[in-house]
Amino acid sequence: SAVLLAMELKPENRFQSVAEMREALHTLQQRKQNTEKSPAEPKKQKPQEAAKAPEPGKNRMRWYVIVTLVLIIGAFGMYYLTTTINLAKPETEIPEEPIETETEETGPTEAEIEQANRQKELERKRQEDELERQRQVEEQRKIEQQEAERNRLEEEQRPLTFSSLRDIAGNVYKAVTIGNQVWMAENLNVDRFRNGDPIPQATTRDELVQAFLNKQPVWYYIDNDPAYGGQYGKLYNWYAVIDPRGLAPEGWHVPSASEWDVLSNYLGGVNSAVGKKLKSTNGWINNGNGSNTEGFSALPGGYRCYSGGYVNQENTTGTAAYWWTSTTRDDREGKCRSIEYKWNVMYRGAQFKGCALSVRCIRD
């Protein structure tokens, strides 16, 4: 009832602040204390009023009710005031949690369908282009293989142009045209210079060493066996190659390193199968024979060095061919070219000028 009574108070009768409410409660408490300490003189009551005066216990009960009501009203006033202050503060927006709503599933739109179809079309065209590119690459590879095979057959079947020449000693040699050059198709086997002067023969290690120290020209037979001269020709030291009296026949000369390079480049370069094309079809050990497509007929004549016996990698005939060039490397070495049975390339190198190597001549 007290709460309802407080709620029914008019707004103008309500407390406006906590301080006002406290002041009202304080005033009530002082009035109560004054009443208990100095009670007012009782009014003279008429006989009828005296008969109606309430009992002391009932008065105390009334005060308790009044105080209780005041406290309740004060508490309600504080609650109302606090609520009013909180309402006056700016409200903080509390983010609302997204409400999951079930949406009705719908199919793709026309724009999405069109975009997907466009992507499929682009992917299809890309795959077709890739397949076409691969087809063209494969077709080009086949064309190149056919061209290479045709060139190989043409090389094997084309007629070789051979000629002949004669040295000062009357030896006849076969010659072959390779590109724009004409090469001897055999190793030189002459024992005198072009002017008729004899070339000394070295038969021992000491003679090779002495010729190197004196820078004198000499020639040498493999294993000192004249029978080998007809197959492999003679071996010459570098001083015989550059002797001004002329080692090569008339109209011919010992090729320089650059002239050897012209030959190898015409056949594909030093790192290609030049050696296989130049090697003879027989005479090489361990299936090291070549195709001899150019008619050069390179034979494994080996070499003899002034430091010891006739040497190849396995110290036997049939393993390698060495030819001098007319180009010097330094005071001790001259440049040379070589082919081995193991490989199909032609090597560039140098040997001591006292070593004895084969010689091929090229036409002037």
C-alpha cells in the first residue's frame, strides 16, 4: 500500500534530488526526537475525549508505521531519482546481434550464368590453343628430324670429289674436296723437302731429344717399322713442319690451326661429331671406327714423343690420330688436332715441338 501510495504522488510532490529526500528524513527524525524528549502538555480533554484517548501501545505502533512508510517512500524516491539520472545520460548503442534468417534458396541469375558460360568458353579456347601449339611443336620437330635424316642420306650418297697429287719422292696421294677446301686423304709419307734436301730420320729416343734441343727437323717410323709407313705415313717433329724448304708437295702446304677450324666448323663444330665423319671405317679399336662420310679416311697413327716410346692412351696402335698445324703455341709447343677412338669429336691441343706427329696437307 505504501509503494502504491508513493507511485500515486503527483510529479510536483516528488523529491527532486537525494539531498532533498535526506533533508526531509532528517526533519522527521528531529521532530520524533523532540516529541519523545519534551512531550507537549496534554490538552485538557473533555470527559468524552478522555474516554476516547488511545492507549500508549497503539501510539507507538502508529509511529512505526509512519517511519516505515517514510523509509519506503525514501527508497522509492532514490530509485526514481537514480532512474531519472540514468535516463538523462546518453545511451550507448549496443550492437544488435545479427539475426539469422532463413533465406529462400534461389538459382543463379542470368548474369551469373552468362559469366560462367563465358569462362567455360575461354577455358575451352585456351585448351584448344595449347593443343594446337603442341601439335605445331611436334610437327616442327618431325620436320627437323626428317630434314636431318635427309641431309645425312645426302651426305652419305653424294659423290665425293677425289683427285690426286704427287710429292717430290714420287709418292701419289688421294685428295678429297670438303666444303671449299681440298685435303689430302692420306697422311704424308715423304722423306725429303720440296727442294730435294733429305729429312733426317730419328730412330732412338736420344735422337729425338737432340733434334728438339737443336731445333732440327726429323721424321720417325712407328715402332721403327717401315711397314707402317704405307698405312700410317711418317711422323714428323714440328721443326720439319715449319722448315722453309717446304715439307708439303708443290701447290700444297701444312694447314694452320684456323684452316683446321674451317674444316671442323663446316662439319658442325669441334664439339659435334666431326671425328666420326673424318675417321675411317676400319682400323680403330673397340668399335671406334667412323663413318668417313667426307672421305678424309683418318687413321689412328698415334705419335712419338721425345721423352719415351711410341705412345697413345693405351700405348698401342689403333687408338688415336694426331696431326700438326703450322701454328706455334710458344717456344716449346706447337698446336695440333687429334681424334680418339672413344669419342666422335675433334680435339684442339698442343704438343712439345720435339714430338713426332702425322701431317695432312691442304691445297693452296
